[in-house]
Amino acid sequence: MPEAVAKPELDALDRRLIVATQGGLPRVSRPYDAIGAELGVAGDEVITRLRRMVETGVIRRIGAVPNHYAIGYTANGMSVWDVADERIDELGAKVGALDFVTHCYRRPRRLPDWPYNLFAMVHSHSRDEVAARVAEIAALLGDACRGHDILYSTAILKKTGLRILG
């Protein structure tokens, strides 16, 4: 029988903190202090509580979610790769470490129509630049790459996580 997973205890301040940050951190030099001031606690307390919530799985991560179009990257290509399953961890780590890859992850194949199991997002100023970056990935993968393609974004999707009401 699987072991029961204990639910982390959230107090009223934790819930207020989640509500205060779920739309993003304020764009100021000391965002945790600004959130703390809004909630009546020190910025260090905000950091401590957020860190605990990440460590216990209450929240998955804290990270920047840029609007790539707003910063000039209008060509956004998800490169998809067919690589040997036994090498995907090694190769995915190499691809994910490239400074022009914003996220890289493994996905299941959907044979016979979809042979790709490694995905790597590339943002750039033009499709030609994306294609050049994808060629760099192909060179890195070498013979381990059995095929690839590029899927270009055609719309901006709203990037939000779960929302709770205050």
C-alpha cells in the first residue's frame, strides 16, 4: 500500500501570500519586501515561507515568465527531437544547458505519427535565427539525433498557474 503523503499545513498568512504572489511579483528592486509590506511582515519572512512552500510542494516553482514578443523575440520555435530513449537524460541535460534554450523536457512519443521525445524551446528575432540555433542543437546531438522538426508559435497564450481567491 502506498505511503500516505502528509499535506503541508498552511496558515492564514500562507494563503494571503499565495494570493498576493499568484499574479506575479511586483517589478521593483525588492519585491519580497514589497509583498511583505502589503502583508505586514518582513521580506525575509516572505522568502522563508515561499521557500518552505516550494520545498513541501505547495507551489512548484518561482520563476520569471517573460512575454517574449514584448522583448523583441517574435520567432518562437519549439524544436522537437527523436533521440534514443537510453540517452535522453544525458542529451536533454546538454541541450537544456544551452543559453538560447529556455526550457527543455522529455515527452512520450505517439507512434507512428509522432516520433519525437525531446523538446527544446528557442526564442529569437526571426525564423532564420531560430533555424540557426536548431542547427546548433542538431550538431550537438550528432548521430544521436534520428530526426527533428520546429513548431513555431502563432499566438501568445496566457501563462498562469492555479488561482485561489483571497
